[in-house]
Amino acid sequence: MNKTRISIVSYLNSKPFLNGLEKSTFAEKIDLSLDIPSKVAAKLAFNMADVGLIPVAGLEDLDNYSIISDYCIGSVGKVKTVVIVSDVPLTEIDTILMDYQSRSSVLLAKVLAKFYWKKEFNWENTCNNFQNVSIHGNTAGVIIGDRVFDIEEKFKYVYDLSEEWYRFTGLPFVFAVWAANNNISNEFESEFNKALAAGVNNIEKIFTIEQSNYPEVNIKEYFEKYISFNLDEKKRAGMKKFLELASKLELVELE
């Protein structure tokens, strides 16, 4: 039997999904891989995965896709783990280092810079461990995921990008959605959504399982206050707004 290849991000915020899938009745039918967001997008784009928890910005790289779940990684206001950190206030930043792990978060920072903050920056690529060695003075950095827990206290200024987006638009932000690049049967989609629902509805298990791995993090507060999993109409509106602004941004940059 050919297993359905599923790529999922390896951050704390995806653990409820991962737990639900691993404990599901159809776990033997799937092949799960843990990846950083940019790799999830690449796997779907190059047909190395059938289903992925893909960054929203990566959807445009797919020739054909369908969003197959009513669950996502989203937030309404502050999200905690997608930030710009800096030694100086936003008005004094001149260069922003772009986290290599997520195109969507970098694109969100660029959208905010162009349409909300109305400020120009120099944008520079990064590599592994940049967050610990390259951010200083007037050089800030976009940082995502669990690494934010380790470095947020090291910098005087922390700008939560989802919170900034909410101030700008009044809409939630969607960081990643479940998408398929191949035909997925209705039966599989139904089982898949049941597994995700089981993980989200039993999220208290994650508090116990993961707390020792994140001793300095209040995991219960993180999930209850900052992460929102339901892909509702307001989140879909926020996603649509983001993609519209991102497309305008790319047109400006190509001129």
C-alpha cells in the first residue's frame, strides 16, 4: 500500500496536529516527516510530499493545490513566536535579517514595512545560528518558531508581527494551512480532519508531554493565548488580504 506522504513543521505550535496524526486510526497509512516551513513548501512544490502544513506564502509556488482542512496555524493578535528583534526601536533599524526558515513571516514583515510602517529597510539573507551572532546595533532580525523562546529576552525591542498585522488590518493572521498537491480522496480527507480535531481537542496532553522540553515556557498559556487553530471566515479574510498585499509588494519590487 502506498502511504500518503505528509510534511509537517517541527515547532511547538504544530504538536497538537502531530499528536493527533500519530495517534489516529489511519496512522499506518501515512508517512510523516518533520521539516522547517520552507522545506514543507519545497516538498509540496517538487512532489516530494502529498500533503503539507505549508506556509501561506508557499501556496503560490504550487501549480495545483487544495486546502483540505478547517485547521491551520493562526493567531488573533499576538502570536509570540514570529517576531522582529532589535537593540534599537523600529525607527532606528536600517537592516533586517530574514529568517531562512520561513518565507511567509519574512513576507509579512515586508508587507508591514511597506504598507503599515511605511519604512524602507535593507533586507539580507541568513543562515544557521544568525539569531545569536548577527543581530546588533541597527541590524534587526525576523525570527520564527521555538528559537524565539530562547532569544526574546536578549533584545530590548521585540515586535510581534501578528500583533502588528492585527493593528494594521483588524484581521487574524494565518501562518500555515494544510494543503494537498494531489487528488486526495474524500475518505482520507475525512479521516485526516478527524485526526487533527482529536489532537486540537486533547491539547492538554501536549502540556504534559512537552513541558519538560520547554522548561522556561508556559506551554498552556502559549496555546490558549497565542495560537488559534480553526480556519474560520475571519482567518480566511486575513489570508486573502495578506496575499493581495504581498502580490502588490512583489510587483513594486520588480519595477
